[in-house]
Amino acid sequence: MGFEGSTGTFGAEVARVMRRHWLSVAPGASIAETLQMMRVARLRQLPVVADGVLRGVLSFAVLVEAALAGRCTRVEEVMSPDTETGGTTMSVDEAAARIARSRTGCLPIVEPGPDGPRLVGLLTESDLLRRAYDPIRPSGPV
């Protein structure tokens, strides 16, 4: 078990390990409904998307704080619009470094679109941990 190094698991391209299915929320969604969705789905972060275009990332902790303070009613008021992103061809090593730098716990994977960055995948800290600690696979034919 463990990290395989730059030629193994973490040298792979993000496209091979990113999530291709995820939940997202619209910028105009209510804080109360989004909080309930994140709680039920056990999510720590959630992409904010409008018409396929990434608008930001929402943190569960920030959402709880806003709900308790009662100062905001819509997601767009508390989301982080300046979100670190990655591309499908970047290495998992670089993606992990970006996640660590951004401190959001996830890295939205985007492709250029006519109206802004189009969300095509998502890579989370949990995905990286799962990938790092997969059971050792046999090195030869089975």
C-alpha cells in the first residue's frame, strides 16, 4: 500500500482518476436547501454551476456559518468564486498539490467553454486517499 511515485498511481493523468458524476448547486439556490443536501449526501464541498459553467465552490463549513448567522439566503453570497481548477491532462501529483494549496478539499476539473470554464470532473482529497491506499494489485498477469 501507499504512494507509487511519479511513474505509478500519482503520475497518472487526472482524467483517469477524477469523478465524472457529482452533485452541484446553482448560484441562486437557497442556503437552507443546500445545507440539507450537503448534510444528507455527506459532502464537505460542492461545485456551484450555472448552465454547465463552474461559478465557484461551496464549503460545508462556510455554509453552516452563514446559516447560523442568518446573514445570507443564497449560495452565490457565500461561495468561493475564485476557485483553483485543473485540466484533464494534468498529473495527479500536480492536482494533489493544487488541492493542498487551495485548502478547499477538492479540485474542479474544467475545459474551456464559450461562456467560461465547463466543469467536466471533480477530484477530492478522499479520492486521492482512496487511490493512494488501494490494495496492492498484482504486477503480472493474473
